[in-house]
Amino acid sequence: MFHLVLAACLAAQPATCQPRLLPAGDAPTREDCEARAAPVARDWLARHPQLTGDGPRCVETAALPALTVQEAAPGVHVHQGAMAQISPQNRGRIANLSFVIGETVAVIDAGGSRAEGEALYAAIRQVTDRPISHLILTHMHPDHILGAEVFSEAGATIVADARLPEAVARRAESWMASVPRQIGAAAFSGTRITSVDQTVDSPQALSLGDRQLRLTPVASAHTGSDMTVLDEETATLFTGDLVFLGLTPSLDGSLAGWLDWIAAPPDPEPALIVPGHGPVVESWDEAVTPQRQYLTALRDATREAIGAGLPLSQAIPAIVAAMQPVSEGWADFRSTTARNAAAAYAQLEWE
């Protein structure tokens, strides 16, 4: 069993201390706890000793609040994130996070903060005590990757598309400033970006002993670092944000590439699809039809605005207005579509 160190507290809410994993073994000392706390958290605690008494303290994993997970298929467990953009209200916990249990455990996406990664870790430990061998990151967005350090500390190999490390490096500095502002400093406390241990540049199998996962990199689509994961035993496909259901898709890769990916369903078709956002579904058409309609409308409205000679400042509201017929059922439609319109305009302007 792992111990955890409470690494930071909020003055108004000292109960929101964020723990950090310590290796199993004898109960750690206070010095062990302090050594593992993030430097920023140690500095904060030094300025607020009245909130923590003697400073950081260690607790068991069972004491952590755990994410709620459902068993979607035998050995396949899924946490469905909030259907909204990241905010202080949801603490950035909007991504679907999953794990697959074989002789070892593979985690698929780690959440958007240290605290969410720990809550996922606690949820896994409520289900199984098998070793966590791998954390697979489906793409580079922060709501999916910033909890990764927890699993690195737990001994997992961090696996991602070969393009992901460079993509993260380009954005890391801005994320570490912007994400705490978006979700709240307490929710982000102790979060650090973790390096990838194993990169994937072509389809390959990953063994959990008695079951196999198939990792497949995808040409630029939602982002430039997308990768799907197929659990061969249950035919469950984890798409990451290549599939959105309910939350408006966000374009950070290639609009044409994303539509191409949707147009080429897996063969054979998976039995279950776990999207990056939204509920688990049982058919490819159910998974991708709303998104196909949205992205096709985005492409067509953008082409129309460009053809009319509209500059970007006028094109964005025109595209959003033209897409109103496909707005039903999409959370955060207007603001996300405005951002998508800018990205699509840049991609299609010279086609």
C-alpha cells in the first residue's frame, strides 16, 4: 500500500490538502513527507504553519476521495468526466479516464491535475491491488495528462504517441500558468508535467499478461498526437478525444484529417467505444455521427465565409451563426465553435 503526503492547503478550506504518493514499506517519516512535497507546496506550508500543525502528514490511499468508476466491460472501468469546459466548479475534471485489468493494470489517461490523478489511483485501488504497469496517454491535452506523475511514482511506464513529448514541451510553460487560473490554485496544487517513458510511432501490442491492448497512432486529427487503444479481449476502443459526445469537439489538429479518421471505421467494428468526453456507446455510428455532422458543418460554413471574402474577424461570428442548426446537444457550443472557426479558417484559407 502507498502512503501519501498532504502537500498543500487552502487557507479557507484546509480540508483540500493535496496528497502525494510515497513508496510502500515502513510508515514514512515527516522528513520523507517533506522531501516528496512539491517545492511550491513546501514554500506555501512554511508560510502557513497554523493550517498544518507540524507540516505535511502522511495518510493511506484509502483515506483519499476516489473518482467514481463504472465497469463498462469485464475488467474495463471508466470514469466519465464533467460535461463542460474546465472551471473552478469542476476542478478541471472533464476528461474520461479508464483502466483495464489484466495480470497488471493499464491506465488510459490520467486527468487534469495531481489531485485528479490521485483520485483515479484511489479508485483503482478500490477495485484491484494488481500492479499498475502502464499509463497510456491518448493525446497531449492537459485535462488528460497532468495527473501522470502519480502513476509514474506508482511504477507505471508512461506510454504516448511519439509526437506527444514535443507537443507538450511547446505548451508546458503556458499551461502551468493558465490551468491554475482556470481551475483554481488549490485544485492544481502539486501538479507537475511528467516525461514519457515509451513512445509509439506505429501500431503495436501492449501486454498486460493475460490480455493485450492494441495501440494505434492516428494521423493529425483532433490533435497532432492522437492514439487509440483497443482492448482485444472485450473489443473496447478507447478513442481519447477523437470522439466527443455531448461536449463540443475542439479542433487542435487537422479538420480534414479528423473527418478522414471518422470516415474510416475500424474493421472489425468495436463492441464498445469509450470517447474522450461523454458516455460509453455500443456502435460506431452512435459514437461518431453527431461529431461528423458538427465537423462537416464547420468545414462547410468556413468555406462559405472564405468564399465570401470575409476577414477572420467577420468570419468567426458568421461561421458560428451558420452552425446553429447543429448546436443542439453540444455543451459550450458557442465559445468552442468560435475557437474552432478560427482554426478551421487558418487551415482552409489556402486550400
